[in-house]
Amino acid sequence: MNTFPDMRPSRRATLPLNDSTLTCQTVRIGTRRTSLRLEPEMWEALQIIMGQTGRTMPQLMMEIDLYRQQSSLTSAVRVVILKFFRAAALPGSTPTQWLDSALRPHRATHPDRKRA
């Protein structure tokens, strides 16, 4: 039997409650307003996407909302950011093509269908 106390710091004790790195901002999608909670790096990535494609935040949010397949807008935004920068890493394309690629739904093959 181990008689020494557990010397590892408690995770709960080291992280204060409500100490979140997420930043909440209100965005407009058409005529409605909604709040998004994202990491500061994600907000910076959205600024880069807007600068590269010439879109405003409402235009970008409208496109993401229109084409999203994720259950939440926040999740859809993160996926679009990831897909945009993945496309940007490929040679020979433009920022507009990167965004179009990021917004395009991923076509997964149904498990019961055989590939041709």
C-alpha cells in the first residue's frame, strides 16, 4: 500500500473557473445577429480570409451559414478556416478559389455504395 500522498497538482486547482481563451463577438447573417465564441487566432484567421478574398464579415458569415453541414455555426467557421488554409497551401490557386474550396461540401462516399 502506498503511504505517500499524490504530489501531482490537481488540474482543477490550477485552472481557474471561467478562465476561457475564447472571445465572443456578435456577427450579422443577413438580417439576424448571432454570437460566435472563437479563439483569438480564429478571429485573426477570419480577418486574413476577409482581406484575401475582399469579403466583409457579414458576407463571409452568410456564405458559411448557407453552405455549412456542421450543426453549429461556430463549428462550421472553424472547418472553413481549416479548409481555406489547407487550400492555400496548394500551389497554383487564388484566395477566391481557396474560399470556394473551403465552402464546397465534402462529398463522402456512402459506406453501402461501391466506388466506380
